[in-house]
Amino acid sequence: MGLDAYVNTFGAVCKAKYGERLRKLTIDAKFTCPNRDGTLGRGGCTFCNVASFSYQQAETLSISEQLEQGKARYKEAKPKLNADKFIAYFQAYTSTYDEYQVLMAKYDEAVKDSEIVGLCVGTRPDCVPDNVLDLLASYQQKGVDVWLELGLQTANDRTLHQINRGHDFACYCDTVARARSRGLKVCTHLILGLPGETHLDYMATLQAVLAQGVDGLKLHPLHVVEGSTMAKAWRAGRLPLLSIEEYAACVGELVRHTPKEVIFHRVTAYAKKPILLAPDWCGYRWNGLVAIVEDLARKGGQGAALARP
């Protein structure tokens, strides 16, 4: 059986709502980041190299062109699915970090496409002012399925400082409260395997996030990419990384301690070589997922630990 048998997945939720699994079309809208442009710093987060998830050709394509290219690529690969519903995913860098009018123009360009039924906006907790939340809420009021994706990574302030995030957990809490008060759905990104953290830290972060209220989660293994600050530590032998078995076991426990109504958008991630440096298992799309499903099959699925006496 697949992940859907054990986890409340985003794909299954979309299929139940729309009759098909929605394909996220990744958009690079040429945003930057306050942790790179000098507002907070210039080095960025120690794990970050956006090229690991951004198409290089996006630099010369408009948002509409990127969406058309993404739809064509998907329809060619999956011709039997007759897919006609997609999600516009503003992923690269900080997708709420610009002037209001600029943001509105970019989001408008995406949602005007009749095949776009959802809008996912990835950003940092410290870059979401009230007027941007109001803008996102306005799309939702028009029938667009809106998700605000917040890159938290960990609730541990010590680790946040160490990885040069430039914000603390309190900032995240404030943004979540303001977003959910407007009826916006929040998906929180967490990284397992950050320097100095253990399974106890991952569990503490999960509990802290759940306590604030969250609609979705994305789990990622720490992987080292070329061009990141962590690449230097890894090459010097100072950065231990999780094995696939360790990662799967940790994800399994997090899933079992998560209420069933929370939607998992992702439970693992991968990157392509030569950008990916380590661990090698992160270079393969399915390996981590298979290991996680095996753990869930043996020990129980989402919410199982919450149901135990």
C-alpha cells in the first residue's frame, strides 16, 4: 500500500475535493529574500541554495509562460489523466517579499488562468504583513484554494539562530495567528536533521507547531547542496546527516503524533546531482518515501500514538 493508506495526504484531499490529484506548477517569480539582499543579511540560511528546486529557464519566462510550460510538460507525461486543474506554486525564495502592487500583479497573473484552482505561496514568517494576508484572503473569497506555506524548519530558537534564519519562533506564532484569523490555511515546513538536533527536538517542534494551530505540514530531510554554507561544514567532516533509516523512523513518529485532520503535503524531499552533495539517498525520489511507508505499516499511521491509552 502507498502513503495514502497511512497518512492524510494533500493528494488524497485534493482528489476527494476535485476528483483528481492536483499538480503543483512551480513558479519562479524573481523574488529575492531579506536574508540575502542585505535587509537581514547576505549569506542566506545555511542550508539554502534555491537552484536545488528552481528551474533555471524560469529566469526568462513570464508567470503565464511558466504555467503553460508546466501544464504542457505534465499533460505530455500523463496523457491518460486528462488533467485540467492545477495549483500555482510560488516557491522560489520569499514569495511575499515585494511591494503590494507587485505581489498582486504576479498573483493575479497566475490565478487568471482558468485551469488554476489553487494558489500556494511559500515565504518566511517575518515577511507576511497584514495587507498581504488580506490580499491572499481575497483570492480565497473568490473561490481560489489558497495555502500560505511558512518555512519554519524548527521551533528551537537556538537552532534558528545557528542556521541564520533571521527570525524566532515567536515571529512564526504571530504570523500563523494573523493568517488563520483570516481563514487562510497554513502549511508549515520542518527540517529533520538540523545541526545539533535530535528526535526529541523534532517532537518538541511538532508539539509547538500543533499548539499554535496548523492545517498542513511538509517534512524535509536536511540535505547538503552545492553553494550553501553547510556545504563547507560537510566537506570538513563537521556535519553528520541522517541515514534513510533514521529519517524514516523519525518521520514515522511525527506522523503518529499528528492529529488526523492535519494534511501532510510532503513527508520527504530529494534533490538532483550535481547540486546535491549528501546524503546520497536524497538523490532518489522514491527511496525515502518507501522507507517511511514501511515504518508506518509496521508501527501505525497518522494519529496512531494519540489513540493509544
